[in-house]
Amino acid sequence: MSKELNLLSRTQMSGHFTMTVHGGRRGTMVLAEFDNLITDAGLNDIFANSGGTGCNRCQLGTGAAAPATSDTALQIAGPATTTVQRAWSTSPTYTAGPPDYSSDYVTMRFAAGSVTGTWSEVGMSRNTGAFVLFSRALIVNGGGSPTPITVLADESLDVTYTVRMYPATADVTGNVDISGTNYSYTLRPASVNGPAWGPNRVAATASAYAGRTQANTGNITVYDGGIGARTGVPSGSSTANAVDYTAAAYSNNSMQRTFEMKFGLTTHNLAGGIKSILFYPQNAGGNIGLEHQIEFTPKIPKDNTKILRLNFTASFARRP
């Protein structure tokens, strides 16, 4: 028996800039804090990029045009830095909400004397290849009005870029027929307070979804108990085995990519059947996050005469 089931989970992202000068007669001073626009190019790069080290490149500019999702560069580009003062971490900060989200940040430094002058726009990109623009923003004041900043000759400038990831808040439910039996299912994010949902999985690793035009393997766990809370995992007896992953071709501007997980004849044959599955998209480098769990009613009687295929579609969008 072989059955395909398509599952879609939508994850939202938002970004925030903080610009701080150090040294000189002003000492340490926050000049601006504001939200940013994540570009279409940035979202496409998450899914389609074939390599790179992520959002570790910051650039200043003097443009005044309002940011647009179609932006691929700053309007009037100025100096850039790849000096990382504080790197993306593997231990994101979880905020319970509602809505709940994980956040992490990188701090980029412009050395004293390197950006003397007045700046009105800022952007983040990965620091290799074509420097794909992940985000762009005009520098604004607390009321949202464009307000350029001025950096003095004896001051260094730190630009801190924070990304938040918002897992889907609503369960995905439905029904599927497998060999004449109707199964209801519930799909839910799992372990959202853990490192699997860290923004470093995406913004800091632009290649997170790349390299999966061929099959890769990773451990998936099946359980005989139901799924847990958003911060948990399924319950009951379990068994973990490797599965084959194959990624569908990425369609530009679709902001989503589908991964097929193939449970072979000799794997995941849990006595009494499969009630729940804990899984995540996988590449050759390991777990990239977006951990999810799915529960079936009744249990799926998977044994060494059956192959199960699950198609999981991961989607990113800007948070309003």
C-alpha cells in the first residue's frame, strides 16, 4: 500500500532593526528602532538558494523611496559590513504570547570612521554570491516617519537585526482515504519553544531549504499515542527510523516548497499501528527546524507490506 497525503503549514516572519552608536562624545546611544520589510527576493532565497551563510551582511543607503516587496537592492546603496559583533544563536528566545513566537538576532558592526555621515535606509542580505536582499527598511522615528540618522567620525555603528518566527496557531484538520478506510488527521506544530523553531534556521541560513532536489534521509519518530501541545511532542510507545526526503522543484514567488517523506517497507512498523508522527523538513546537513506532529484516527496499520508517503508543504509569509 502506498498513500500520498498533502499537508500545509504556514509560518510567518517579521523583522526589526535597532541602530546604536558607540564611542565619541555621545557614548552609547540608540539612534533608531523600527520594523523592516522582508522582500520577495528574501523569501524566495530561503527556499531556492543553493548556498550561502545567510543574513550576515548589512548595508546602509541614502534612498528615500518607500520599501516594496519587489525590492532587490537599496535605492541608493552605500557602505556594507560583514563584521559580526553578535552571531545568530542556536538557542532562540521563546515568547508564549498569544501569539507565540521565537526570536533571535544578529548584530553587525561598522567600524568607527567607516560610515561617517547621514543615512536613510538599511538592508540585510546573505554575505556571499549575489547578496540577495532579505530585508529593506527606511530609517524611521517612533511615529513611523522617515528620519535619517547621523553617525559621527569617532563613532562605530551597530545594526541589530531581529527576526521573529510565528508558527501556525490553528491546527490543520482533514480526512483521507487509505485503502478504503477513512482517517481523520490533525496537524500541529511541535516543540515551538525549542531550537527547532529558531530564526537561525532560516534568516541566518539562507540555504536552509536548498539542496533537496535529491533524496536525503533523516530520523522520523512514530508513536502509538496522540499528539501533544504546541510546546510538546506525541505520547506513547515510539520508534524512530530514517526516511527518504525528496523536494519538489521550487516555483519562484510561491513562498512554499513541498517535501515528500517516504516510509519504506521495513521502517516505522509500530505494533498496533501509527497514531502520531513527529517530523521536520530535512537536508543533508541535518534538522532545519519547523518541527511538526500529526495524529490519525484510527491508527494506520503500517507493516512490512506497506509504504507510506506524506507530502509536507512548508510556507513562509511576512507577518502583517
